[in-house]
Amino acid sequence: MRGRTVVIGLGGYARGDDAAGPEVVRSLRGTLPSCVVLTESSGDPMHLVTAWSGAYLAIVIDAASSGAAPGTVHRSVRPRAPAWRRSSHALGLADAIALGEALDRLPDELLVFGIEGGDFGLDAPVTPSVRAAIRETAEAIRRRLG
């Protein structure tokens, strides 16, 4: 249904700060209008394309590793695929954007929040700076959609 909004938390809990995306989504549950779809994804491009197909607005939150200070929040409107090429996932957001373009299945508006991680070690906890960025990002999304 065209006009819907979807918020997608990309990442997983096995590698520390990679949980940033799903943690944002979990903190948003119950705080947004019921028409907003909240979902988590491990990074499978087809899942992302399916989740945002037909949406007016898709907001994707993912951990980033650009060399900026941990906890830095990057925000990009309709990012080009190469800007999101690095991922802790074998395939990820950049691949989903490219696939969505090829299939003409991108949302009307795509907003991406990248939360700079500091520790992606196996079974590491989410670091304090990323925990603060999760709260900051969730609040920015609430302001945008609330």
C-alpha cells in the first residue's frame, strides 16, 4: 500500500555494536503511530527490498564503520549504494539499494541512519557511546514520525 512508512533496524546481536539498528527499532515499539511498520533485518537484500516496497518513506538504521568516533550518527537521504558498501553482513544495505533500483522497488523516500560502531567483536556488548546514539536516533525518528 503506497503511503505507508516502514522503519527497518539492520544488524544482529552477535557482534556488539552491530545491534544498533535492531535496538533502535525495539526502543520505538509502542511509541509511534500504529500505521508505522517496524521490522528488523539481518541484512538480506531481498528482505529489505520486500520490506520497503510500496512505502512512501523507509527509514533504515544500521551500524557503520567509517572511521568516525564511535557513537557518531550519520544521516543520509536516498544514499547512493557505494556510500554504504562496507557492512558486517555478507550482503547488506548497499546491495539492497542497488537491487531496489534495478527492480524499481525503492520507496519514494529513503532515509538512512548509520550509527558508528566501536566494537564489533563476537559476543561483545553494545558500547556506551553507541547506546547513547541509539537513544538519539530513536528520538530523531520519533520527532519525524510522531
